[in-house]
Amino acid sequence: MTIKTVEFDTELIKKYDRALPRYTSYPPATELKETFDQNAFTKALKVGNKNQTPVSLYCHIPFCETPCYFCGCNTLITQQKKFADPYLDYVFKNIDQVASLVDSQRKVNQLHWGGGTPNYLNLEQVEKLWTKITDSFSLENKAEISLEINPKSVDKNYLLFLRNLGFNRISFGIQDFNPQVQKAINRIQTENQLFQVMEWIRDVGFESVNVDLVYGLPYQTLETFQETIEKTIKLNPDRIAVFSFAYVPWLKAVQKRLPEKALPNREEKLKILQMSIEKLTDQGYVFIGMDHFAKPNDELAIAQRKGELHRNFQGYTTKPESDLLSFGMTGISMLHDVYIQNQKRLKDYYQNLDANYFPIQKGVKLKEEDHLRQAIILELMCQFHFSPDCLKDKYNIEFQGKFSEYFAPELAQLNELAKDGLLSIEGETIEVTSAGRLLIRNIASVFDRYLKQRQQKTFSQSI
């Protein structure tokens, strides 16, 4: 079910705004431990082979020529392109390791290159990586094949090359059109550049374009960000993400270069968020959830209407039954009962592969209880609805006992949220209201049994 309107209640948002996981997975990545037994990863791959589970692939290209001061991604800053070839050689080793254990009959339904900056690679390197992946795995004909680009360092020929290889979706970061904001975050790209890149993307035939905006950056005001929203609407992307900037300089040292005193206050951020939601939905974009918007005919919006939307470490996706396999440093793989993260330091990533080990830094094996709570959280995050009936029908979970008795403490908490109008409960069915959609992380967190054990500073604010 899709609720087209979003009720914006400032006082409720202030009341519930706190640091929470984004639930791109459950358990969240904070539960991955370095004591993880690597044999569990091999066993999980074999389970996927037995079940012929489809495959989703991710490749991390960490390099950026210059730092963006707001960035929270895992990147390596260098203008020396000599590092790309040896990095790809090790990624190829990583691919060989995993592909040798994956049944060749399993189909890849999704492929994504992220970063960093994937178009840091030259055309020859792009083709080498593409060929390695397509030689090692079997892509289905209608696979979703996407990558992120930096619009400052791409031309029409590069985009045409990507499209001819087989990429059909593309995303790029705008953050903000305002020159003062761009200078403060060290991400200067002119309005003309952004519109030119979008024109090229459409000209060469990409099927879908996603753009990212960020609110809460230095020097942003309601008025300046309204201009950014209006220009973004003119750009006419298929999907728009409007992320809340998480200022965490104790975790991301590069953010210390931002002028802290120029950051908008909480009230201004809420005004910016409200304006963004109202303007985008008025223009026909569907509020998918949290910070994502899509055109009504986009696959994300369609999947949500059908109750088939899903989330993984890449965010919202239409591919719910896939094993996500990631290559490159820091990449996170997400199999049915195992999550792993590759080494975060390039030196460690290389050393593991030289020793013929999986380059795994940490991981977690899911328990039966994790699968149960994962299903509930996924349904709430993606469909804004949960009924115990879906556990067997959709997730193949045999739940013994009465749901309302087993989750009595959680339902008591939800009843408190219901008093504030965030949701309704009929029998054992939970329905998120239009006011609750903005606070869906708060609702989902009720079923998170790990949350009390974690440091709140680990997460971004829920709004």
C-alpha cells in the first residue's frame, strides 16, 4: 500500500528525533565482529547454490581525486591514477575467489559500482572490470546494472561507452546547486555542468537516473535549498534522494574542515525537509520512505505498491531474494544468514588476497531470532505495514506461538507510538500512518534487540 501524502508534524519529529540505525540490514553493520569464522561465508555460498538464489553484485571503487568535506563514504583521495591498475588486479583475485564457489547457473539480477568515484577509472580499466565480472558470473537479460559518477569528470563519450557496455542506470550527487555551499563542502560543479551531464545521460539512452541531495550543509537556508529543489525538479530525474547530513567529525575526520558555525540549526533543517517533501510530492514524486522519492512509474514505486520493496546495504531495491556479493575494500556482502565486510585498509585487503584468504575483516552469522526480527523490520521499513501472515508466505519463517504474546513488550511500546498517531494496530496488524512514515526508523527500532547495547553516537539522527 502506498500513502501518497506525508503528514509533517514538527513537534512529533522533535520529540522522536534521535540517533538510530538506517536498517539497510538487520542486524545492522555495527553487529559485525572480527571474531567471525570465515568458514561460515563459504557455507553460506553453498546454501545459495543449493537454493539457486539469485545474485546481486557490488564493486567498490574507493578512489576520489579530491575530498568532499561532507562525505561519510570509505574513500581514498589521490590524483595519481597509477593506483587503479594494481587495485583492479586485487579485485580480480577477490572475484576469482568467490566466483569459484558460486554455481554458474545462478543468475545475477543486479550489478552496481559505487565508491569513491567509479569514473575515476579510464575506459580501458572500465572495460577490464566489466569483462572480468561478466566472464565470472551470468547476468540475466533484464538485470539492473548501475553505477555512480562524479559529473565533474565525465563526458558524453564516457557515458556512451558505459551504456554500450550494458549499464542501464546511473546516479550522481548534486548535494546543492548553491555555489557558496559547494565551496564550503569542496564539491564545486556548476549548474550548467549538471544539466549538461543529464542531457548526455538521456541522449545515450540510460533507462533511469538517480540524483542525491543533502540538507544540513554549511550556509544552507530554507530559501537557498528551495532553489536547489526547484532546479532538481527541472532536471527531471527518475529518483531523488534527499539525505540529512550527519555531522560526525569524531568518525569522519574530513568533516573537521567544514565551518561548523555555518551549519543550519535543527529548526532550519526541519523547515528544509518539510519544504522538500511538499515540493517533490506536489510534482508527482512518490515518497518511498525515509529520504527517497521516485516517479510513480519507477520500479521502486511500483514495487512498493505491490508490497515487494526490499532493503539491503545499497538501500531500497526491487530485488528481494538475492545474495549480495561485494568486491573491493570495505565492501559488504549480505547472504541469507551471513553478513561480512571486507578489509577497510588497502594494505590489509591486499595482504589477505596475497595469502589466498578471503579479505574479510569482520562478519556476523544470523540467528533464528535475527531472521524473525529482520522480516518485521523489513516490512515496516519498506511497506509501512506488517502482518504476521507474511512471515510464512513471504519469508518462509515458521513462527510458533502467538505473535502478540511473543512480542508483548514491543507491542506495548508500539501502543505508546500509536497514541502519538505514528501507527495503528488492529489485532496483530501494524499500519504506519502518514505522520509515522518520516519516523519509520523509530518504529522499526522497537523490534531491534541489539539497540540498547550500542553506542548511540554510532548512528545518524532519525531525521
